[in-house]
Amino acid sequence: MTDDLFTSPVRTQADLESAWRRLMGPQPFDRCSVWMMLIQDDVPIPQLTEITDADSPDHTIRANLAEVLRLLAQGGPDGVRFAFLVSRPGSDFLTTTDREWATTLYAAARIGGVACEVVHLATAASIRPIPPDELEPMATSA
């Protein structure tokens, strides 16, 4: 990881995808994790948070995460944005669990009242966005 990652602006979804690619690099993932990056003034804050062993999310996880996001935004710098990446082993085919995580992350940000970037998925094969419009069939279950 290079220092320029934390000085390169993240203004677009393409910028964010590039940042995730530089952070995660080409690597096999041996478990499912959820990564959180904070962006202030269009620049990533040089600290990542990893939620390990991230099996299927539930309503408790969503509520707790929403509260954490609210508190981080409240106690942190003005205008901070949150970016999430789900990493897991396997192919880059979007699974039900990937959709559940993305739905949970978008909902937690909405409930917490914070700005959320497009959620991304990382596998050994690729890093790809999971935009909200790919989750419409799940919107009623979240």
C-alpha cells in the first residue's frame, strides 16, 4: 500500500473502485469480511476497519452498524462519507449473501443518517460495484 492512496481524491465511483483495488490488491480471500473506509474532503482517511467472519447479516447487525455509523459521523469530521467493501473467497458472481450485505450496509447508512458510497465486492477474481439498483428485488426484505 502506498501513501498516495490517502492523498488521491475519491470523487467518483471509478475513483472509489480504484482505491479499493489499490488497497486490496490481487489476493485470495479465505473468509468473508466487510471493510469500511471513511472519506473526508474527497480523500480516504488512512485507516480501514474490518469486520471479520461476516456471515449473513441480520437486523441486529444492521441496527448496531447504523448506531456505530451515526456515532462516528457525530464525533468525526464534518462531511465524512462511508465506503464499504465485502470480501470473500470464490467467484465474482453476485451471491444472495453479497446482496444481503450490500442491502444491510445501505440500510445502516440510511438509518444512521450518513452518506454512503457504492458498496463493492472483492474476490480473487475481481473488485466490482454492487449499486443499489442491483438490489431492488431484495428491497422489501431489508
